Amino acid sequence: MAVIMPSLMGGAVAYYHGRFDMPRFLMILAGMVLANGGTNFINDYFDFRSGADKSNRNRTPFSGGSPFLPQGVLRPSQVLVAGLACFAGALLIALFLAFAAGYMVLVLAGAGGFIGFFYTAPPLRLGYRGVGEALTGLALGPLTVAGVYYVMTGTITAEALVVSFPIGVLVAAILYVNEVPDHDSDKLAGKRHLVVLVGKERAARSLPFVFALVYGAIIAGVLGGIMPAWTLIAILTLPLAADASRIAARNYDDVKRYIPAQARTIATHSLTGLLLTAGYLAASFIG
């Protein structure tokens, strides 16, 4: 859902402005799924090589990397080839859309692909340097929403960027929350992401401030006349976010009890994105 949601939102904003093309939208979705698959494969490959996944004893359904390499189910070369093949497929789609809509598609897709590949790949290893969360939020927030909107309309507006901010922050929040159980193994492997830098307790207890950015941006967007009033329905996910924050703060040192915080953060991202999309569609049909 991390790649589907910003795509839906970009399409919904374009539809609200009377500019939507279903074939192009489906192509974008295909390209995003391929790029996300490539990112996951490449990340698994380089995390395995660094030892981060192999030494992880706190794997959860939402974090800790894929078990297939540590358990020997797949060979590293197979995962690397799969990742490169996914990126190649995404590039072909981006080239086609750039030909149809304009060169800016390559700029936006290239920036997203760069972040995805070098998140763990040397020499940059962005996820190891304390900037991975923000860059992932950028890639799966503003870059994706603006990219979809651009393919549909041929332009990028302030509205597309503003509406993308909450979903980008929520993607970063998912990564942030999922790094807590991985703290020890990641630190041992040399990862210096935000949770390693600030510590598990401080990271878990700061989650309410992250969610405050999300809901504050939605309210500000509506009050500023940038987003339609219907998008305020996304605030309905606030209790879910508050529950995630409570569980994380109480159980950051207990992996089994911490898992619901991960699940609720992911659900907050998905439902907030769906409600923002629904808000734009309601504004389109109802006014």
C-alpha cells in the first residue's frame, strides 16, 4: 500500500481538476509496483551483505527484512538480479510516460529510483546515514503524488505537493516505527538511522509529534483553501494514530507487545490515504 496510496491520491487530485486518464494511471501503478519491488529486493540484498538481517533476532511480520536470504531459501545473486530486473521494467514505463507526458516524468521517477536503489546500496547507503526516513517519505509522498498529477495534467501545483505531505510523513513514520525492533542488529551492522541515533525509548515516545505533523498539515491545507473541506474526514484516523503512539511508548523494549504499534501505524497510513482520496472524490461529485 505504500506505493498504491500516493498514486491513488495523485490520481484523485487530478480527477478533482477534471484531468484523469485511466490507461496512464494503470501504467503508473505498474511502474510504482515494479520500482517498489526493485527497492525491496535491493535492500534485502545489501542488508544481507552488511549482516543487518542475518543478525536480527527480533524479526516481526513488519520488520527485520525478508527471511529468505538468511535462511538460504534464495541466493544473493537471485535477489540482486530480481531487483535490477524490476528497476529496468520501471524505467521502461517511465520512458514511455515521459514520451507521452513530458521530461519531468524522468526527473521525478529518476529521483525516486535513486532513493530506492541507494537506500542500502553503496557508496551512498542513505538508510545508514540518518536521512533514510525523510528521503523515503519524499519518494513515496511528494515525488509520487506530484508525478501522477504531472502525468495527468502536464503540470505540478502547490496543491499536489501540500496534499502529498501527510502521506509522505506517514510513510516515514512506518519506517521509523519498524526500526525500533531492529535497533540492536542495525546498530551492530553500522546502520545509523534515526532510531539508532536517538535511541529506542526516545524514538518511540516521539511518535505523537510525527503524527501531529500529519493532522496539522491536513487542517492547514483546508484552512488555507488549498485542499477541499471534504479531506478533513482523514482526521478520523487520529484515534488509531494515538493508539499506535501509546503502544509504542509502553512496549518499545518488548517486541511481541510492540507489534500492534507497527500494525496500527501502517493502518493509519493506509486509511488516511484512502480518506484523503475519498475526500477529493467527494468534492468532485458533491462539491
